[in-house]
Amino acid sequence: MKGRDLLILLAVVLVGGFAVADALRSGDGAERSAERPTTTNPTTTTSVIEPPDEDLGQARFPQVSGAGGALVITETGSCAVREFDLPSGQELRNVVARSTCELWAAPVTAKVAVGIGEPIGDAVPFRFIDLSRPGRNLGTSEAAFGFLVWSEDGQRAAWCNRRRVGIDLDLSGGRRLLPECPAAFTPEHEVAFANGPDIVVAGRTVLTASGGITNVHYATDDGGSVAVIVEGRRIERYVRGRLTDALDLQSRFQGRLPELSPNNCSAAFRFEDRIRVLDVGCSRLGPSGSLFPGHVAAWSPDGRWLVVGGANELTFYDLEGRADAVTWPVGAVEIEWGRRA
């Protein structure tokens, strides 16, 4: 649903199989050192993020009763990174005043990766920031195709840099090189790779789909499912390696990256100025799905809520119908909704 949807969707296929050794031979020492955290001590910092404007970090919006966790957005216009507590609607002081609007937020901790510059070829420069410690820069790199994944505990991130070197970074300071570009982290915090129709973890094939896998999403609920996008045209949902549900996408949704629900039963796509939620096969919304005005969306961690962003507002929809929709007067380019430990 982001501007780089097609590139991200194809990234796993396009970058898979590049040898780390070849990439390292073509790289230089400066490139590699830039991908280490700028400090090995998480309690200190070697650079300071630009302080936020005084009018940021103090807003309070209407409560979203029944919703929990924290919402992080890049705001329309300035691309400021703002964080909000839910359900209170209180904005936190964890503000990054400016970015290039790209945002990758950890699902649990307050750590984020934020775009910091124009693309270098097909790679997006970014900086790691701990929002719970404003002003602390945790390191920089570039993400090939703008693709970066977080572990479920929010402690590690993995991506390929512009030289197609795969990196698995523990933000406490350690890192390792990967044999190829990552596709996802498993719920057990292992890196999963997509090789053609296979998901491979620790050298073992754990799932084989019906065709080339272009995206992988592990469920964050208790169902233990994994969803894959096959060749940009089909969503398949597996439980314990068995295909349970599938959705063949209409041509208007093909090649787009959906926002999958925590249980992988629903897929939210941007189409023109609307968000369309489709049924993968087990959605609580039923086969007809739903349509919401806006251009970006995120699911609550429990799957009950969907927040949809437009140019000037955010709207929270209770998909169980137990509460009225709640609207905030702030626009968003990107949205991430996570838990907070």
C-alpha cells in the first residue's frame, strides 16, 4: 500500500541468490562500517537527532476505547515521525521532526527505522532510532528496495543493503551477515528466506507454496499461520505447513503489497483513494470484504481495529462493531501499530 509496493513485492525474488562474498568484494570499508551501530553502548550516543518543533509531542486526540498499544506515523507534509499512546490518544514526546516519510517500526519496542535521504539506486537510506530515548541515533544503512523486517520481540532487524549484502542486526550492538536477503523473521526470531516456492529457515525448507514467493508474513496471533504472496497474484495461508485458505487476486490488486491482518485472514490493499479489505478465506468481515476512504492502513495487534489514514485525518474502525469509528485530525503517509512492552 506504499509507493514502493511493487518494488518491495518483487524484492525477495530479484535479490535472492546474490552471494555475500561477491557483494563484500565489491564493497569498501566505509560502506561496511556505516552499517554498524554508531555506538556499541546503547546508553550513549555519537549523534543527536534534530529536536522536534515545540508544537509536536504534546497533542491529545479522542480516545479509542478498547484499542491498545502504540501508533507511529509519518505525518503528511513534514514527514515528522510521531508516536501516540492508545487508547488514551496522548501523543508522546518521542518525535523525529523530519524524515523522508519511509518508516519501519518494531512490533514491540519503541525502536524504528526512518528514511533519511533520497534513494541510492534502488536502495533507501535509513537511520535506526529508539523513540524511548529521543535524540539517540542507533546507526544507518540503506535498504535495498526499501525492504526491512523486524523480529517479533523488536530486538533485531534484517535487510539487504544496496550491494545486496544481507544483514541481521541486534540493536544492542551485534550483527551477522546473511547468506542472502531476508524475507521475514519467524515467531521464534529466526530469519526466513524465500527461495522460489520455498520458505527456508536455518537451512531447512519449512513450507512450499504453489509458485515463486514474493512476500512472507507470519501471524502475530496464536494461530501459528504464515501467509505468502505467490508471484504477486495470489495469497496463500498455511497452518503447520498445510494450505488452509487462498485468494486469487483480481488484476487491479496484483503486484501490490497488502497489509495482512494478524491472523492472515484479511488483506488490506490500497486502490486509488480507498482501502479495500479482502477475505483470504477466514476473515471475520466475510467474502465481500469492506471499503474505507484513505490511502494507508494498519491493523491493531489483536486484529479488532483497522486504522486508515488520509491526507488530513486518521480514522479508527472497530471491525467487531462494538464501538463507533473515531477520527483524529492528523494526516499520515505511513502508519505502524504495535504493542508496547
